Amino acid sequence: MSSISNSLITRRRLLLALAASPLASFAMTGPATETPTAGLRRWGSGEFRRFGFLVYEAALWAGGDDPLRPPLALKLTYKRNISGRDIAEASVKEIRNLGVADEARLKGWGERMVVIFPDVRPGDHIVGVQMPDAAHFYFNDRSIGSIDDPDFARAFFAIWLDSRTSAPDLRAALLKRQGS
């Protein structure tokens, strides 16, 4: 063999080894997942429909006897393709309708949500976890970001849990204690 073909074979082996190494570590360890609802108790669940079409199923977990007090988690399992930008824009619109933030804050929160929220397909889920001082988000059980602002956390979860929500039937279903 010539030195050129030996060099090509060596280069190919190196490239194959480099390409395979991340896959090998993934196969050995599996995907990094988190359980955002760990330590919380399941409350209610329900469906969100828009114009008769099922958009997502929602389920609520809470840390105590009051499902409106953090820590709590809300899981949305999507039934349609939706862009992350559309999720962020719809969230801003709902917060605006609740009247809990001024336009400057809504703009900043919207920009942060656009960065965090991914595009979703049927079967994907996003879990939002409300803590007293922040909101943490998970996509298919992998952390995707946080917004460390207690006002944002309250406003975001108010979309589903405030008495003035645009989806009162879903709110009632979420706040119904499991098994009651």
C-alpha cells in the first residue's frame, strides 16, 4: 500500500472513532433525564381544545394540600405540531389578558420563552415547575431552561390556575384532587 492510502485509512478510522464516541457514551449511559414531578402529589388533569381541536392534555402536581401554592408542576402533553415561538406568543397573550404584568415585562418574558420553548410534535411534553422564586422547564424530561423571576413564575402558571383563566373548565379539572 502506498503511504497516501495508509494515510486515508488512518484518517477514516480516526473520523469514525470520533463520530462513534458520542454515540457510544450515549448508549452506555442513556439520555440524561430528570423527574420534575418527584416529591409532588398528582392532582387533576384535563384537555385544552381550541376551535374544537385537541391541542394538549394537562396534568397538575403540587407539593402540599394547596395546588395553587408552589412547588407545583404542570405537564402539557401536546397533540399537535406547534412551534416554540407560537407557545411563547400564546403564553404572553394569556398573561396579558390576566393583566398581571406591564408590556415591558411581557416583552422580556416573551423573548426568554422563545429561547427556552422548543417546537413540539404530538406526544412531546413540556413540564413547567413553579418554585417560589422561579419557573423551571423540561422538554421530554430534559431540562431546557429556567426564568429566575418570582413574578414571571406566578404570571406564567396563572395562565392555567388563576380564577380569570381563559380555560375555566381546564382549571377546574386541574384543581380536582385525584381520586375525588
